Amino acid sequence: MSDAHAARRERLLEHCSASGADAVLVTSPANVRYLTGCTPCGASLLLTRERALLVLPGELPPDDTGEHPYPVDLPTRSAGPEQDTAEPAGRAAVEFGATDLAVEEHDLTVSRYRAVGVQAAGVRLHDLGRTVERLRVVKDEQEVADLRIAAEIGDQALGELLESILVGRTERHLAMELERRMIDHGADGAAFPVSVGTGPHSGRTAHRPTDRRVEEGDFLTVSLGARYRGYTIRCTRTFVIGAAPAGWQVELHRLVFEAQRAAREALVPGTECAAPDRAARELLYAAGYREEPPRPFGHGIGLETREAPQLGPGETGKLDNRVPVTVGPGVHLPGRGGVRIEDTLVVRPSAEGGPELLTITTKELLAL
Amino acid sequence: MSDAHAARRERLLEHCSASGADAVLVTSPANVRYLTGCTPCGASLLLTRERALLVLPGELPPDDTGEHPYPVDLPTRSAGPEQDTAEPAGRAAVEFGATDLAVEEHDLTVSRYRAVGVQAAGVRLHDLGRTVERLRVVKDEQEVADLRIAAEIGDQALGELLESILVGRTERHLAMELERRMIDHGADGAAFPVSVGTGPHSGRTAHRPTDRRVEEGDFLTVSLGARYRGYTIRCTRTFVIGAAPAGWQVELHRLVFEAQRAAREALVPGTECAAPDRAARELLYAAGYREEPPRPFGHGIGLETREAPQLGPGETGKLDNRVPVTVGPGVHLPGRGGVRIEDTLVVRPSAEGGPELLTITTKELLAL
């Protein structure tokens, strides 16, 4: 636990004192990592003015929970029928002399909450809410540096894939190869399952790779993100297979490219969170591509692949400086395919050159 | 949703009526899958005598949650700051005329619980506890058939790896290759990150593959499991690299092999759940290999990689017929390495030939 982590815990305690809590129990794995730099399996962080304690679960961790490449259900939630009765964090809170304990009600299960209440008899429980998530929104330069490396890893993996022969290979193989290449380039792992969609599957969000093989004339959409020191990015690109893209492919790609650029250019500190999505959506709607209900084109990213702020229609907050976000509009035409283009950028003021693009792989319509 | 799933929901409702609930909200993803055969992202199952309804979360699912190869935190838990306020399941319960709603307190977060309470004003909330988990313990023959295929996939992947050159390759590469091979053979994905431990890393539980390369004279421990139609198995084997294993390696492997056999032979319907672990542990302790605190050598397996029953020391239940379990004792000598051997078997009465071994890869000390 470094000075940076200690400073974060200090800030959290200040927030809590204001609401009357003299101790905090942090259980969300991403929040524990943010405040300590480490994530032993199932550990919670108990924090008072005097002490910071990582509390391990009441049982030995199961045998298959090294650090997972994707965020996982921790064993304290799903392990066995017995573990809910032991809640060492509650006991520790009493030993620390806590009288008002703030807990993360959006993360803690009802069973664990009750167990903490039993073990910490006499201690009042408060809801911490998403206080730590809010502290996490604006990143420091070390966090941005880690995100930059995560993005570089994704770009390298994608760049290598584009140099290889694609026709005839299945979506599943291409996705596996991208995961392997990201690990080869130093990623902790893939931040989420790599999505590869060809032909009619292209342009879909969250397409799960199938055994469909790449064919001449296909659109190919790849969506990937590496995890580096816990920090993740997202990058989506759409290419075309073969030397001569069809007219509708060129046109659709140009439209999505313009929409994505409009969204990127709206990433200015102080702007409404809904602005980038609106900028992209106006162009797509004007061209006749409506989406009902609208799925947000972007969101914050960091220790989680999707975190605050949300950038969808109707979001009312303002964008802050040094907030990494994704911007990824797309169009999918059922049965034909489509285009999606997504970057991860850090919001920066125009005096510093405007939004910092992390995912630098070309967004042109490469013919592969 | 097939007849088998309908019959499972019927059984669950019978359990619930007995405790006075006229509706059930199932939120644990594995439980939703068990009762419906499907797992749309973040969906909950609301069940009454008259109806079964899959309730999708109050927001659109995020863009990176196709079906994950590993169990993941669903978006209703970690997505954004807003989604806790919408809890459509609560409203639906009211529309269904429920008066007593059983919920899974070990899975539901405090925030969602409160939201259900608000939306379902006037409806009493009960704790369903681990009722569905208990229904899941004894498998039907269709479930066993899926487990058998999952085991075959793991055996094929492992068999192919053993035929290739291993010296000089890193743990990470071997692990990635095994994951790819399992997918090639039809797995939904790896049930958990494949663990490959060489030399001093061999014999460890949950070893996270490193860049260490396989060397002559190493022990090599591989732990893997495929997921097939949601069902998972575990298989662990330890081999030696090079033609001439050292004396201590032969001896340690023989000991763990004998301990694992003793545990397997204790898998008889009606036996205490602690018996297989005890049988293995006695042999290891007699040879001077104590473990403090003892980590259980086995547990139930199925839709989750670790589920009821637990087979550790001190477990008091009895083993039932048609319960798939893992049996995986091992010894790890810090700095030197070790041996772990683990199978997945289905408990069967001796009249039917005794425990059914699913993971049939040889357990001999192969010199590769």
C-alpha cells in the first residue's frame, strides 16, 4: 500500500466523518483495489482513523481463485452454505472501537450485512453508497499511465492480427488469438471476452464469437481490451475483408466514423455527460438509423470495464478533467452486419490539447 | 424452458409453500439457469404458482456481457450509480398478487433488497436461503451426461498437450493453449483459469501461470476444467519432465496417488461427507505431510465450479447418490514443488459399480 493509496483512504475517511461514520467496511473488489493496491481473494477493507485492515473471508479461499482475468464472483458470495455465519469484519469493527460503520449496501449481500450486524452488535450500520466509486471517477496521472499501457497492449495485439491471413478463420479462433497476444504483450489478461463478429454479426455489441468463418466481402468487427495493473480499456474497430468494399459498406463506415468523431470532439471538461452520445446519435438518426430504446454509446472506464460516469442520453452530470471514457457508436443492420467504432479517451482541456486518445489503432476502413 | 426445468420449479414452489411464501425471486445466476435453462444477463426469475417470469434488469445490459467463460459479477451489481432504484421484479411480484416473497439473501445486495421492498410495498420478504442450491446437489442423468462431456473435453485437451514438446514453453502459454483446445473441442469455455505450475510451482493449488519455462527434471502440475452447457468439472494431473524422475519425485507421486485413491474409494452413498478427505489426509499425515489449517480436498461441482456439498474435515452431512464431487489431495514442498491429483466423480452405489470417474486421463507419473 503506497502513499497514493493512503491518500485515497484519507479522502474516503473525510467523506465518511462528514456523514457521522467512524469506520468504513469496503467490500467491492474494485474499491478494495483502489484503496489498497491489492485484491486478495474475497478480502474486505476495514478502515478507521487509526487503522486500515484487510479482512480475509472467514474460510479458506477455494482452490480456483487465483487472480481471475475477468472480474468474478468472489467466494464469499457463492462458496458454500456455511460461510455466511462467519463475518470477521464485524468482529474487527468492534475491536477497533467503531460505533458507526459505513458499508457498501450496493455490494454487500443481505446475508453478509446481517452477519456484520450480529458480529458488530451495538455498532450502527450506515450506507456508504457509491462514495468510493465517485472518488474513482477522476484518475491521477499514474492511473492514466496504466490505462495508456493497457491501450498500447490492445493496439499491438490488434495490429499483429491485421497482418495475418483472416479469410477462413473462425470468430472464436480470432478472439482466442487476440487474448493470447494481449497476454504475450504483458496484459494481466483480457478485461472482457474479446468479441469478433464477421459478416452478419459485425457491428453488434457484445457479440459472442461463433464458429462462423471470415469470408471475402465481410465486415469484421473486433472489440477488445487489455487489463494492465487492474486498469482496463475498450477498443472496437470494423474492417472489411477483400479488396473491394461494397458501396453500402463504405457509406455506413463513413457515417459511423463521422458520428464517433463528433462524440469524441464533444469530450470537453465541463460539458454535459449526455453531449457526446447526443452528438453521435444526431448524425445516425439523421441518416435514418434509429435505435429503440437507445443504448448509451459510452461510459467511464478504469478498474472496472464500465464505471461512472455514464454517457448515455439523459445523463445530467458534467464531464470532469482526467476522466477516461469510452466512445463507441455503431449501426447494426440485422441480417447484413454493421459498423462499430469505439475508443477510450481521457477528458483533457483544450489548453492541454483536448481529449487524449489512448486507443490509437487506425479507424479507417482497412480492406484486409 | 423444458419439462425438466418446469419440474424443478415445481419442486422449488413446494419447498416455498411449506414456509408460507407464495412467490419466489431467484437472483443467483446459477440458480436461474438451473430453473430455466437459460441465463440472460442479469435476469432474475420470479415464480408463483401460476407463472414463471424472467425479469430483466431495469437498464439495458452493458456492452461487454455476452455469456462470460467464467462466472462474473452481473451488471445489476456493479454497473452504474443509477440502476439500484429500478427493481422491476418487485413491481412484477405485486402485479402477480404475491403477499409473501422469498428472496435469496445470500445473493441479493442490500440495495436491491431495499428496492424490491419499495417496489413490492405490502409484500412480506422472506429469506429463501440456499434452497435452490440444495435442490441442485443431486443431479439428474441429463446433468451427469453434460458433466461427462465436459470431462471428455478436458481429457482431450490435456491428451493433446501431452503429445507435444513441453520443455522451454512457459506456464502461461501452456495454460492458454489448453483453454484454446477446450474451446476447439466444443467447450463453452474454460470453467476457471487453467493453472499450469512447473518446478517449484508444481503441486500448488490455484497457482497463477507465470513466464517460468518448463525445464528437464521439473514436476508439471496442470489443473483444468471445461464448461459444457453450463456444467463444469475439475481435473488435475502431475507429470514429470524428462526420462528419469528423481527418487523423491517417484515417492511423493506414489503417496499422493494412494491418498487420492483412498479418497475416491470412500465415495459411497450414505458415507459422511468428511470421509474422503479424512481417508486421504491420514495417509499424507502418516508420511509427515501436515497442512495447517487443512484446506478441504474436495467439494461438489456442477453449474458452479464449487458448490455443495463441501467435503472438508468436519463436514457432517452424508453423501447422496448421483452427486458429482471433486477429490484432489496434494502436497506442495515450498521451493521444491509437489504433486496434486484431482478427479471429478459421480457418487454411485456399489451395486452400480461404485463412483463413476468422469476425468479419465491417466493418473500415472508420466515422464514427458
